[in-house]
Amino acid sequence: MARAVNGTISRRRRKKVLKLAKGFRGMRRRAFQKAKEAVIKALSYAYRDRRTRKRDFRRLWIARINAAARNEGLTYSQFMHGLKLANIELDRKILSNMAIENAESFRALTVTAREQLQKAS
């Protein structure tokens, strides 16, 4: 009986890794072992940075809201606290977009937040 060496399965596995390494430079694209290492590292970076991107966007939105709120005479924390007291539940992405594209409605929110802060104190 002939010896089974899993030729097709091994080839399929290697082709899968080399396909994922498409676009890499040098041996990281051609040599299976180097490609495998590069693909593992690239996939771990991709996983990590999908989460980092969410953090970065939140920081950007907060910076924009803070700048717009300070133009109206409030700090970011005062503005957000005033909105919470007024039961206005808008996320930071929407508030940031509003501060840039619709300054009048953002100004109305700052007035509401300021009134709620004065009532609370």
C-alpha cells in the first residue's frame, strides 16, 4: 500500500497563507515560513487596531465638542453634565458632527446645558 503524505492538504494550507501574504514585500510574500509569520503578525495588528480606531475616533469627537463648547463659554465636562441633567442623550459622534455642520443647533444645546447647570447649582 502506498504511503499517504497529505500532499493536497499541505499545498492547500500553504496556498491559503501565501494568498493572505499577497502584497507583502520580498520573502514575506514568497517563502511560506516567512509569509506565515508575517500573516500572523498582520492579523494580530488588524485585530488590535480595529479597537484602537474606535478609541481614536472617540478622542477626536471629544476634542471637537470641547472646542465648540469653549466657543460658547462652557468646558466639555460642563457641557456633557448639562446635557445629562437635561436628559438629552446624543452620542459624541452626533454632537461632534453637529458642532461642525450645524452650529445653530449646537448653540441651542449649549444654552440648554447652561440652564440645567444653573438650576442644579
